[in-house]
Amino acid sequence: MAKVTIYTRPMCGYCNRAVSLLRKKKADFEEIDAGFDAGKRAEMLQRSNGGRTFPQIFIGDEHIGGSDDMMRLERSGQLDAMISA
């Protein structure tokens, strides 16, 4: 199963939606709270090539984008294959 990393911030509805989907799928994921941690935010910006919005989601080393991007993968049926790879 692919490792999923999700950078979140407190009180973020998009973050909550993405984390809920990952939990529902029983995905192996690490949630990194980068909301008030400048170092984690800088790490997120570097890994996502400048993505500033929350969440920023990675499956393995591949940056898939934010919550809407992950939901798009889910609707197209691609998310399960990516997570289980």
C-alpha cells in the first residue's frame, strides 16, 4: 500500500474532507499539521512546487494536489489504484 502524506491546518474543511476519505479507505497516511509550523509549511511548499493552499496531498512521492484533486481521482476510480500501489 502506498504511503499517503497530507499537509493540513486546523479548522480547514477541505482538510477534514480529505482526511475523512483517507480514513474511510483505510489508507496508510501521515497527517502533518503545517498550519502554525513555519518549517513544515516550508517543507510543504518545496514538495508541492509552491502549493500554498491546504491540504497538499502526496501519494508516495507523487504530488496529487489538494482535496478537490483527490476527490476528482476518487470519482474517476483512480484513487484506489494509486493508494494500493
